[in-house]
Amino acid sequence: MPEGDTVFRTARRLHEALAGEEVTRFDIRVPRHATADLTGEVIHEVVPRGKHLLMRIGAFTLHSHLKMEGRWLVFAHGEPWRTPAHQARAIVGTSRVDAVGFEIAMVDLVPTEEEDRLVGHLGPDLLGPDWDPVEAARRLHADARPVHVALLDQRNLAGLGNEYVNELLFVRGILPTRPANEADVAGLVDTAARMILANRDRSGRTFTGDTRRGRQTWVYGRDRRPCRRCGTLIRRAELGATDTSERNVFWCPRCQR
């Protein structure tokens, strides 16, 4: 599931493959940008911003968001793609490689000076060079919604997805429904940063320290199974800011208060 750590690794891989190269193929397969052409421009860098990717090319930024299914893959120039071509939403090619974005839910092309229109609303980025834990804690403390909802709101802090939030709340012993402004937000922010940093360079994410399949999580995806800490059955429900944004919530009724 693409969360901040996945996006960080994707941006790093794309940057290593593309930075400093000239665009030889530019194909955006979404209607509003289908006629855009940046061939001949130089790719300056690819950077992550929370769960967003920013590919800066010439005077423009190609912005993408992976959502649940999206992924960027890099192929040697002329190499057959290992994913069906009809799933491609963006192609940025150079003389050496083709970077292809498959099943990307959100693709935008804007002048780089206007990037803030797309990512300016985001809170402090857990894996960003300007990470500010004090500001992240301040934003969470000002949020009276359930802490699970507040942590998923990228305006409070950027980079956490549903798996991280469920695991974070278990580790901190906090019920998902507790109002954020009643929780230890400084502790949450500190643990969140340590969790995502520990997983930043791993292809196989783990929260328990065990990388074996089926052993990586404390509560996420483990409803009706015994808690690894106390043996109580893990519970599952749905929670969200609105009816259309509800996410699966997992918790231990004994370990989380």
C-alpha cells in the first residue's frame, strides 16, 4: 500500500534514473494534459512531498499521487513493459530509460512556480528535509476529531496512510476514537517519525521488527485474531471524516484505551 515511505523510495528511484537527462518521450494519458509535450526539456529532479510525487521538468512539474493502486516503474529504453500498456497514465522517456506511471489516480502538469496549488495545503512532511515535529503536534492538538481521522488528514502531517495510523495507535496504546486533542500528540508525532524512518529504506514494511510474512503488523488486517501482546481478539470497524471517506480501523480493546 503506497504510503509516505513507498513514495519516498519511488521518488529516489525515479530521480536516480532521470535527473539531468533530456526528455525524448512525453505522453500523459489523461484528457486535460493529453496534448502536453515536454520533449527536449531537462529533468531537474524528482522529489516526494508526503504521499505526492513531483517531477520537475524544465519550467514545469509533473505531479502524481499513487492512491491505492498506482506505481511508477523504470524500464531500459526499448525493454518490454511488465504491466499491461492500457494501465499506463504517464510516460517520461529519455535516451536510456522509460519511466511509466501505471494506474495513477491523480496526474497534473503545472508550472513549477505554481506547485503550491497542488501540495501547499500539506502539513509537515515526516520524511521531508523541513520536517517540523512541533508544528505537526500543534496541528494535531488543535484537531478535536477522532485521532485516527486527524492522523490521516494530510493537512496535519503528511505521509501517513491507514496502515501506519492503525499500527501507530496500537503502539501508543490509544483508541482510534479518542479525540486527537485529548491524546499525547507529541508522543504520537515522535513515534510516527521513528516508524516511517525505520521503514523508509525497506521494500518490506514491518512494525513489529519481524519481517516474516504475516508477522509484520500488530493489528492491521488482524481482526478476530489474538493480540500479539495480550491475546485479546483484535476488533475491526470503519471510521472516517465523512461517510465516503471511512477507512478500516483495527484495535486491541485491552491494549488501547
